[in-house]
Amino acid sequence: MSAPPRSSAAPENRPFGFWDSDWSAERAVAASRDFAELRWGPAGLFWSLFDPADGRTTLWRWQTGVARCLTPAAFSVRSRVYEYGGGAFCLLDEGVAFVNEADQQLYVQVLSGVPAALTGTPGCRYGDLWPGERAVLAVEEDRGVHRLVSIALEGGHRQVLVEGADFYAAPRISPDGQTLAWIEWSRPAQPWTQTRLCLRQRQGGGWGPTEIVAGGEGGESLQQPRFDDEGRLHCLSDRNGWWQPWRLDVQGWRPLPAVLADHAFAPWQLGACSYLPETGLRSWLVNGQGYLAGGNGVPLATGFSRFRQLAADERNDYCIAAGVQSASAVLAIDRGSGAVKVLAGGECGLAEEEVSTPRPLRFAVGAGEWAHAFFYPPRNTRHLGPEGQRPPLLVFCHGGPTSACQPVFDPCIQFWTQRGFAVADLDYRGSSGYGRAYRQRLAGSWGDVDVEDAKALLDHLAGQGLVDRQRAFIRGASAGGFTTLLALVGDTPFRGGASYYGVSDPLVLREKTHKFEADYLDWLIGDPERDAERYRQRTPVLRAGEIGAPVIFFQGGRDAVVVPEQTAAMVTALHAAGRQAECHVYPEEQHGFRRAANLAHALEAELGFYRGLLRPAALL
């Protein structure tokens, strides 16, 4: 994608929020292509790529300096286990095994052939694939029941490896094939609050009893178990307050030398890899900023600020990375010299001088606490705001809510900064990447501390003279939509807001959502009976009459997480209360929009909505 032409004319003074830009909604969406997963094996380097142009995720092979797409037009590589998926492909001696998005079944594809079905079990979904001995290991989801299974490559015979817990992740086999490790957890825990690391030893033709080797006493989140080349088990544990690498030796678990920081994101998706015990390669987060280093501790790829999906061969380290001037890219890093080569992606599509780069913020909230955000000032070389006027602010609230934002090139953020909006990407208390205590801060406080942090962020930026306090907006998707709606209740400092498939009725979400998040509300808010008043105060649909600011809604018609009826009821309640509300429903979309036309339409509709609210002040 080429950058838009540069203008040699002097910048024009135009009201903030009304600047023109060649960075259209269509260009921003097209630049949102993202690499999802990456694996290395004897047949080369493989990655998956999501492209909103067709809404598909395709599998690519890098070999002899060329990337070639392996996925036929009728397929898309995406798992829907736990709704959020992950681990959608693994490498085999003969080729690859992958999950097809349409039917959620496993397929095997030799490198020169077409995919062939390995499973045919309607109602089942598969994810977190891992190669076994002439088999594929996977998490199987069967109408709300989860287990670990092994599917033979010849004949498709299915063997249940482990069952009985509520949830499973990361089935991994030791190099000698004698030990099976995995992560499991039970309701009401979430994978970022409390999990167990378990083992089974091979006995004869089967597996011995389950042994819990970590997490059995609770209060610990473990993720990403891996065996090194010597067969020693590693994992990430937050028992010391941060997700850091540990190793199991004959004397027991011991922490490995590491920065005091989270070495992983909250595991909303399966199949993550943020450290490699074989080479010592690892990534971590400090105040939202990503870092990467090898076993010698020397920083690598310092021009990037987010790292995912690590892999390695005998010469190179590989990862999916992004930076403030670089879109998502696949990197190869020479282990000897540290030289970085971009194998695919990386083009942001905007000229360097047009990109608004983030400034990290740490600001006071509550009683002696702090929250974090990234601030993007307006940036467009063709326009300046009127002298003495400050820009309108758009606060972004991430979903999750135990998720996080990062300081990387986001084409949709640039869509707003190109038009004269300032953007603040908020990591409210409860976000991941800042340690267990910060992450756990949301327990019982969702709809309270996140809303408080959004308002405090506006105060902080306005107090520094960076934004116009009277022209601030707030937006968010899913859990971020919930924060948005509650931030507009009562005496709000925000002039309006946008909710993308946002939660408007937590109790309905609790009753109708999928199993993975069925108990999450009890942790986030409390017991519905004991804490009934708390629920009432934090249920936007019950407080629609107290929302004075206009709201625009965007909803997927096939959303199984925040069902369409929730948004419809919220819009109806606002209209009944005489409030201004606009709603756009995309019948074919699920939880998180994927089609380019819908994504672009939503951006343009949201822009028009804000401009309609800004216009009187802009014309003064």
C-alpha cells in the first residue's frame, strides 16, 4: 500500500475534527491486516494472516525468500473454541493441520495439495493444535464440554487424553514423547486468575494418572507450558506478582532470570508463545511497552514495541511484531548479529511525517493509585487547528476487560488523528501487562474503577492543556462499550460516545453468554443476589434515563457473546427516555467485525456522529 501524496502547500487552519485526509476509512481498514500465528518446522516458516478485504485468515509458507499462500479460496484458518479461538494450525511432517473457520473441523494439507478433512463431528470445535506422534493434539469443545484429544493422522481415530475439568489449554508433549503437560482450570476461575499445570506419564499403551505440579493451592495463574530440548518443563507463573518464566527441576520449581514484568498478555486466546526455553528468547511488557531479548539479555528489534508468537530455527529467531511506525510484520532476527529482516507486512501506508506517535501516560486515580494510557495528538501536515483552540478528545476503552492496548501503529487511531481528533488509548486498572495486582484490581469493581479512570484521564489531559475538556468523547467495544455507557451516566464530562457490541445488561450477559465467560461477571461485579444494588447501579439499560449524552451503537447480528437483543433493548430504553441514540446492525458479523465494508462504514458513521455534535462549536 503506497503512502498518500505529500502536500507542499502551507497548512490550512481548519477546526479540529473537520480536517480532510487521504487516509480514508477504506484505507485504514485495508491497513488493518494482521498476522495471527507463526510456527517454524523442518518444512520452513509458516504464518496465518487475517485480511479484512475478504474476512478470511489464510496460511502462508516462507521458503527460499518467497511467501506463498497455501489456503484455497473456500477455506479460512480460524478456531472458535471459547469463542476467541487461537492455536488454529500446527505443523506436521507431511504439511499442516488446521481448523477451518466455517465448520470448525480439523483438516490436513500436504504442502503441494488441497486440504482433506481429518474430523467430521458436527457441533464440535477444535483449537490449540499441537503435533503428536502421527497425531494432532487439540482442545475439543463439544456443546460446552471441553477435553483434550488426540486425532490420528491416519484414519482420524479420536482418543480422549484428559477430561473432567471445565477448561483446558496448551497440550504439550515432551521431546521423548513420554510426558503430556497441559493447563486446566475450573469455574468460576478465569485463565488469568487461577489455573493448574498438570502432567501425565505414558504407561504402556496409555497414560498414567494426572499429577498437578503447579497451581493446586490456587491464587496462581499459569500459562504456556513448554518442554526444552532436555525434556525439562517450563511455564509462565504469576506467583510472584508477574507472569515470569519458571522451570521444574528435581528440587522443584525455580524462577529463571528475568525482568520483573509480565512476559505475556492475558490468555484470552489459545496458542500464545512469548518465550522459548530452547534459545532463551523472550518478550515482556513494561508500562505497556513491549521488549524482546535473547538468552544473553541483549535487546532485539528495538524499533518495535509489540512482540507475539515467537519461534526459532538453528540460525534465526522469528516473531510477529509491530511498532509506532510499523504495522504488524513477520520478523526474522539473526541470532548472531541481531540483524532484523522483515519477511512480510510492516507497511503502514502513511508517510512517516503523517503518523501520530503515542506518548505514554501515567496519571493519578483513586486514593494513591495510578492508571496508564497512550496519548496520540492530532497529526495532519495539511491542516492546523485554529490558533488558541485545543482539539477534541476521543478516549478508547479496550475490550476484555482484562486486556490491554499497546503503543503500535493502529490505522484506525490514525483515521481519527488525521481528522484533528486527539486520541487517548486507556489501560484502566484491571488491564493486563502491569502485573497481577493491577490486573486483579478490577475484581468487584468493573463499571466503577474503569469509569473513574476514563474521567481522570480526561482531567489529566485537559489539565495539561492538550485537549478541549468540553469536547470529549468516549468509545469502546464489548467490555469497553460497557465502560463507555456507564461513563455517560449522570453528570458526565463526555459529549457523546460509541458502543461497539457493548455490554448493556450484565445479568443478561451472565445468563446467555458462552461458558468461558459465564462466571466472569461474578468476579467483575459480584453475586447477583447479594450484590443486587451494585448490579442495578452498573446496568446501563436500567439507567438509560440518566444518560444525557448521545450514543451511537454498532452490533453484529450473529454475536454469541453480547447478543443482539442486548443492544436492541438498550437503544429502545434510550429512545423511550427521549434520549438521542443511533444504531447500526451488521447481520453477518459476530463478536468483533471482520468485513472491510462494515468496518469502513462503522468508522464513517462514527465520524459523522461526532461531527454532528461538534459542528456548532466548530463554526463559532
